[in-house]
Amino acid sequence: MTICDRGKLKWAPAAFLPEYTKMLRNLDTDYHRKQKPIIDEFQFEEFDQRICYGME
């Protein structure tokens, strides 16, 4: 990846290593990923009732 500034060619850092950019992208997505909550039976029934009520 190159950046052109005032007619001079500048290189973006680490753009020549596709493995490195892929690793950084994966780290970023893993960092922002949220864990799914563990739902017990009572919460499941409550959600089911809310959905049924909303469909009426």
C-alpha cells in the first residue's frame, strides 16, 4: 500500500507482510467480540413470552 505525498512515494508500515495485517485484523475483531450470555430456563421462558406477546 503506497501513499503519495507531494510527489514522493511513501510506504505504509508493514503493508508488505500480508500475514501481519491479517493477524492485526483478527486481533481487532477478537478484541471487540462479546461473549454470548448464558441464559437460564426462567429467562428463556420470559423471552419466549415477550416474543409471543409481541406477535399478537
